[in-house]
Amino acid sequence: MANLTKMPFNVDISKLQPDGNGASEDGKTVVPGGLPGETLSVTPLARRHKVIYCRIEEVKTASKYRVECACPVADICGGCSLQHMEHSAQINFKQTNWLKTFATPPKEIIPALLGPKLNYRCKARLGVRFVEKKGRVLVGFREKMKGFITDTQSCKTLRLPAGDLLKPLSKLIMALSDPKSVPQIEVACGDSTTALVVRHLGQMSKADLKALEKFSNVHGIHLYMQPAGIKSIYRLAPRIAEPFLHYDLYDHDIRMHFMPLDFTQVNHSINRSMVNLALDLLSISQSDQVFDAFSGIGNFSLPIARRAGRVIGAELSSESVARARYNATENGIENATFVELDLFKDFEQDFLKQTSHLLLDPPRSGAECLMRSIVKSNVRRVVYVSCNPQTLARDIEILVKGGFGFDKAGVIDMFPHTAHIESIALLSR
Ligand SMILES: C[S@@+](CC[C@H](N)C(=O)[O-])C[C@H]1O[C@@H](n2cnc3c(N)ncnc32)[C@H](O)[C@@H]1O
């Protein structure tokens, strides 16, 4: 067994872990970037719980699924974990892992929903760090297995122009009076506007603010400042602009307005296809009442409202509820109601009394509590959108035991080149 001296050794990779890392048969050597069937020369990076994590020095025997990465730092940057794997093999890997999680499998598999593979990412939190040894500021995602910020000039998965702004941003922050005062920058892209939210700890000087405004002007982006908590965010530049970012759901003639830190789906392009698929699966008519659980800013509720008799959207965040109501008004939708509700707790069943159809899109922890309410209700058709196969499988089992049939399900390529799995499922009774 190898130790943590930096001596290279050879390892045969026999499996891919759910996190996308390659691993030896016994699982004791883990290699980010390794693919099954490969022999790699590696050096140890870290040891955690009897597992040695290694870096690839040389690919001795390559998998037929290995491809050239689009990004020169894909092997270091923690933003992607599967760029080195041919895209259809990525989908295969996700589908296989995802299917394994279900105790009761779906009766039918929906073909994977595919979208753009690069420049798809509309939301990101970029780390910012002044690195003494390099004498400059780094802006980007953290390295794999480490807390350092990846030294890179651009990002191939971020939407443009944001993906090409890492180097200019690092120069901008480096030129501020205190480059250490900026720990992170949030990226949020709308269809026609890119917003950056600069978190800063100290006070910015007049010259700093001028430099930031100039950056906004030169690169055509909206710059927001965040001196404290989320409520302190304000737009620095441009001074005159639309108050919101937006993305359009063209097929439903809906414009979704949002603020940079509102929850929106990461990949707006595939989101459009996902909303359409969810609507097809829900199969609603004008006489139906639909409950949209975890409704956010109304991404599913408003297109549903175009087809249903009535929609109730429920959501914990008061800001999102306010935005959903605004979006309903702006799009001339009058049959959608939004309520602020903690769906992790038991709630008034009254909401579900008249509901025949329910869509839910919970956070990673799933919606165990809501499942029990659904079983007791008159809901006949459930569409479940999930970003976590484990909690999806757990929740679906509750519905299956409660008398629902697991009709169909499929994966959605929301996060190409990462191991994250988005999926959708239809259950009915
Ligand atoms: C994956 S997002 C889905 C949002 C929306 N469906 C969309 O497509 O944009 C999950 C949403 O659940 C909300 N949420 C988190 N915990 C919640 C809770 N306990 N009760 C209700 N909503 C919650 C979040 O604020 C977030 O808007």
C-alpha cells in the first residue's frame, strides 16, 4: 500500500464513485479524473478515513471514454469532476447510479433531457483570494480536494461573458485599496444581463468604487455590492437599469424576473425543456387545481397556471414568494396564488383538499413530511423534480407504499461535467 510520500505508484481504476472520482477495486485509492479500466501513475495528495486520494501523473492505459478537456485546469478545478469523460458516458454513468437508488424502479425510463454542454451555468459563487506567494488575486472555484482557489483565467461552464471575466476580475480586485477585503463574488446571469455581486468586508474608497463602476461599463455587466448581510446588497452600476434580471419561458409567453441572489435553476436553457417536460407529465386541464411545492419565484407555477384552473405555490422564502406574486402580475396571470409555508413541517391539509395534481421541486434534503400529507390527500398525480437521487428514492418509496404507481422517470443534464444528478419522476394513482 502506498504511503503519503510523494512517490508515484501505479493504480488500476475499476469503478467510478457517485462523486465522479475513479477508485481502485478495494476503494482505498481514489483518483479524481480516473476512469474505469484505466491504469494510472499517481501521487498521493491526502489521506482521509483510510482512503488515499491521489493526483494523476500519467495515464498509462486510457479508457475509450477519455476525452480532451475543454478547460486547461479541469484536472485541478473542483468546479467540474467529469470533463475528461465523453459526454454520453457521463449520462450513462449518472443514469446507472440514479436507477440503483430506487427500491421500486420506475415502470418506464424517460430518455435523458439534454442541453448545452459548455457555457451553461447561470449561477455560481466564485472564491476570491489574495495569494501572497503569487503576488496576485485569484478568482474562481476551489481546487479539488483542497481549499485553494484554482489559478485560472476563464471558466468553460459559466455563461458568457461571466466565464471570460475571471482574469479581468482578478486584476480589478488586485487594484483595489485592500484586495483582501473581497472574499467572494456571486454570478447570476439573466437572458440579457450578467450580474456580479461583490461581497466586501471593509469600506470601499471612492477610487475603488470608480474602478468597479468602470469595470461594469467596460464589460457590460451589472455590479452589485454586498457590504454586510443579504439585505445590504445594492446595485452600484449601471445607475439606471431595469430593477430585475430575467429569463424567458418562451413556450409559455412568460418572463421570469429575479434578483441576483434569488434561487433560480442553474441552467436556464435546460430549465426551459424541464418545465415543458414537467407540464407534459402533469397532464393538466383547465378544470384541475395544482399545488406547486417549493415554488421559488414561480418557475413551474406560472406555466402551470396557463393550463390549469388554479395553482397554489408554496415556498419558505418570503422574498421568493414576493417575486412569484410580482411575476404572476407582470405576466397577467390571475389564477396563481403564492403562500409562505414551511413544507418541512406538517401543514394545513386544506391546501391539498381540492388538489388533484402536485408538482414538487424540493432542496437536497427532499420532502419526507410532505409525502405523508400527499398519501392522505386526494392528489392523484405527482411530478417530482429532484436534485438528490437519495432523497428522491426515499420519498418515492413513501408514495409507492401509500398506493401510488411509479410510472416513469428520467435524468436531466442540468449540470454537465459534474457528478450532480437532476431528475424527474411521475407517480399516479
Ligand atoms: C430546488 S428550489 C426550487 C425552486 C423552484 N421550483 C424553481 O424551479 O426555481 C427549492 C426551493 O425550496 C425552497 N425551500 C427550502 N426549504 C423549504 C421549506 N422548508 N419549505 C418550503 N420551501 C422551502 C427554497 O427557498 C427554494 O426556493
